[in-house]
Amino acid sequence: MSTTAEAPTFVDPSTRPGFGKGLSLTLRSVVPEDDFRLVRLALMFEFLFVYLWWLRVQGLPIDRISVAISVALFLLCAFVGKTWRTWGILLLDCAFYCVMWLAYERTRGAADDGVSVFGLFQIPKQLQVESVRNIDRALFFGHDPNAVLQDTFWERTVRWYDVGASTTYMTHFVLPIVVMAVLWAISHRQWVRFMKRFSTLLALACLMFVILPTVPPWMATSPKYGYQLFGELHRDAGRGFRHIGFYGFDSDYKVQLSNGNAYAALPSLHSSFALIVPAFFLPWIRPKWLKALVLLFPVMMLTSLVYLGEHWVIDGLVGWAITGGAFWFWNLMERRTRARRSNRARQALS
Amino acid sequence: MMDPPKVLLERSFLHAVADSAHVNHEAAAAEFLDLVTQYEAQEILLVAVHTHLGELVGLDRKHVFAPVDRLWVGRQHHRAVRRSRVADDPEFAITLVMAERHRVRTVATFDPRFHDYELTVVPAAAID
């Protein structure tokens, strides 16, 4: 490669006036600040206040449309005054984000009808009911963890741990979305890294929902569904949340896209999402005690899910395993990409 | 904030790396290889103003600057250049604008004017 551009030749900086006399200029002193930076900050704080007000008065937005609207409003605030190119990339990102969630919702139909493999043959819908329960019993020496926790702790009145379990459960609808939105605003590179891992675990989970539709414990014990593997479990995941005056907010739209798949127990996305967030931020956390503390969150989530009768223990463990797998895969890919690019540079200069 | 620190490869540095006949080529290549090693270890990110990189290589990543990300210049950056105190040299000014907007603290350059700013300038040998 050659160049005809006028490249300045080296001038010893120590010969320049002011060198070593503390006369360095800040970039801000010569370059005007981004006019919209403060506007963006103010809008994002305003959004935060409105979101918290909405949470208190109307409830926590949990259906897909309400969540999408709140994310879109946040992004409008966070991207005001950015370049058209940045907006273009944001639109592509949003398209990917929407396709990812729509694909997730579509698995419900596939799980209900069985799976056609390239039109050649059909994998019939085979509900997992006793298999998952048996795995849990094997893990806990013949006990049903859901039943043991509810028999020991569930009371008519709401206790402090109900509030903890219920609030932990509800974070599922907010935490990963908040992380995505914040990463979107502060570092597109980190957003891409997070989304690669997130969409991979979501895709793996969807595949398992279709191949291994699994009945959750509350359904497996309900007389309404006829399985009744053991004594009926209480099912009211939101009661602790309501006890402290909060509610879930569902929009009144006719189509909410929230066609929750009742047989999507294995793997537990609650557990996966509760692990992906702390696992992603772990490299930025220095103190070991704090690393251990944030990793308690997924443990708390799985315990809550089992106590609330929403999931089997094995659902959570598989959820963690696919999260770990997504991290392993993308860490490897990113390392290879860096190595490949670095080698190209070295080879070009050798 | 969450990304590794960015090192901006300034125009003079890019040309020195790319042109084997350049007077500073050896120093630039040695420094660049050192930066690439740091990039591979995820200690830094390598960036360059997209117009400066575009003078030398295409959009693909199959060249000597494969590890370098582009800082895309928009109209608002050109407006900032016109309002800056160094507007008389647009190429120099755009580098300062992009460094300020992207919180760059280290610049790889052979242009001595960058020593006037609160920036770490490499190659380090230049100030020995």
C-alpha cells in the first residue's frame, strides 16, 4: 500500500512551546460540546420519573406491547440529537429485537401442534409430565421440592418471604429489558454482545419448548388438568407484589402478543434471564464478595420459582446451562474474531 | 464507560503504517503491532475516523487495519468542526471532535500538535 497524502514527519514534541509546562489544553476547550448531551440526560431522567410514577399508579408494564412502547420511548429520549447513521442502526437493532420476540411468541403454536421436520415427518407433541418430576425427586432424595417448600412456608397471610419471592419473580419482566435499553444508550458494542448471548439462549429455549413441551408443577398438580401428580400447589406468583401495593400492568389492546405458552416450563427463562444479567456484568465487578452477592440473584430466582409452583428445579438448572452455553459460545467466537483480525494486521505488516 | 479504552489512530499514523516507504513506517508498524497485541488481549479498542481510514482501505476487514473500528463522521460533527477553535485545519479538527465525542484519551499520531492537548500520545518513543 502506498500513500500520497501529506503525512507530517516527526517533530520532537519537547521542542514545542509550552511542552512540559502544564499548558495542555482540554479537548472541551477547543471543541464545542454536543448540544444534545444535556437534553438527552434530562429526557432520560424524565422518562425514569414517569416510568416510576406509572409503576406506582398503573402497575408494572409486563405485556409485550406495553414493554415495547416503554422501550421505544426510552430510546427516543436516549437518541435525541444523534446522527442519522446512528438512528439507522437503531432501527435495524429494533427490527432484530421485534423479530426475536415474535419468533419467541410463535413457538407457542409450534409447541401446540407438534413439529414438522422439513415436511418429511412430524414430531408429535409429547408433553413431559412425570419425567421432570422424577428428575427433581432424584435430585432431592425422593422429595418434591415444590411441595416441601409450600408445605413449610406457604401461609394464608402474606409473609416477608412471599414479598421477596414475588418481587424476584416480577423482575423477570423488567430486568433484562432495562439492561438492554441502558446498554443501547451507553454502548452499542456492549448491546450487541449482550443481545448475541440473549438471543442465543432464547432460540435454544424455544427449540426446547417445541421439542420438549413440559407441564409446570402448578399444572401437574391441578385437578383442572387431570395430572394430579401430588397435592395441589398454590399458584399466585403476584400476591407478595400486590401486598406491597404494586400490580402488573397489562394494556387493553386486543392483541397483546403475550400468548404465553403454558407448556414452556423447560428450560426456565426466568432462571436464564436472572443469570444472564449478573453473568454479563461480572467482568466489571471487582470485589469477589460482590461477585458472589450478584450471583445469589439467580439462586434466589430459582428458589422463588420452585416455591411459587411455577417451575421444577430441573427447569432452572437447564436454564442456567443454556445461559452458560451461550456465554461460552460467544466468548469463543469473539476471541476468534479478535485473533483473526489481529493476525490479518500482523500478516500484512510482515 | 463499559468498553475498553479507545486508541484513536490518527491520519498521519495510518499513512505511516500503510506506506512501507514512509519515513515513520518502522516506528509506526512497531507501535501498531504492539497496539494490536493489546487489542487482542481486550485491553483496548482501536478506532479511526472513517474518512481517514477510507483513504487507505475498503469497508471489508481483510487488510492491515482489520482490528480498527470506524468512527463515523456525521453532519453534526462537521458543524462542531466549524465551531471549533481549530476550524482552519478541518482534518485536524475532525480528529479532535471525534476524540472528544467518543471519549478517546490516547492518540497514535506523528502530528506534534496533539501533544498540546490532554491526550496520551503514542508512539511513546516520540517523546523520549
